[in-house]
Amino acid sequence: MDHSADELVAAAREALANAYVPYSEYEVGAALLAGDGTVYTGANIENANYSNSLHAEEVAVSRAWMDGAREFVAIAVSSGVRDGVTPCGMCRQTLAELCPGDMPVYCDEGESVTEYSLGELIPATISRETLGK
């Protein structure tokens, strides 16, 4: 794991403080590294009807996109229990829409970090190409 991965994991852990999780009590933080070196963080924000809940990765991507970032280099994800959480399927699809398939995804396991590529986590994704666009 290189220095930028350490920094991203630390930022994802810091983002946990902003999680709103009164239902699951499962905090998730994410840190997305943009091409210009800016780190955008997000935390999960739950809603009583569950389907309106926001995931940490979505919040980070939204903040970055609204700030004008269009190139992404890596993302780190952490949970309050440091269980190596990976982005869920919905978040994987969102990331696949905007990020390269070889982008590193760092998953915090507490004492260690597991690294995946986005393409490993969501192979054969739905894309502009598969839709004929």
C-alpha cells in the first residue's frame, strides 16, 4: 500500500464521524481521490424508509462531481468496525460509470488494507458501450 492509500484510508476513517446511522448503526466513510489531488469524502446518511439512504461512496462522488472533478484516481472505504467493507453493487455501478476500471479501491480491515481494482469488483458492468451509446 503506497502513501496515497494510507492518506485515503485515514480520510475515509475521519469521514465516519459524519455518518448518520440511527437504524443500522453501521457507519461507512469513503474518500475519493480526484485527478487534481483533491480528496472528497462522504459518509452514509440513512433514512427511515431505507431506500432514500445515501451511501458514503455516492456522497463522495456527488461532492466531487458538483465541484467540477471529472477524473478519479482511487477510492478508500472504511466502516466503524474495520471489516474490509467493499462498495455495494449500486455504488460499484455509480463508480463504474465515472471511473476507470483499473482504479484502485482500498478497503479498510483495521490493521491492513485490501486493494481491488474497480473492474475486479464489478466485471462486465452495464456501460455506455453495452447500451450502444
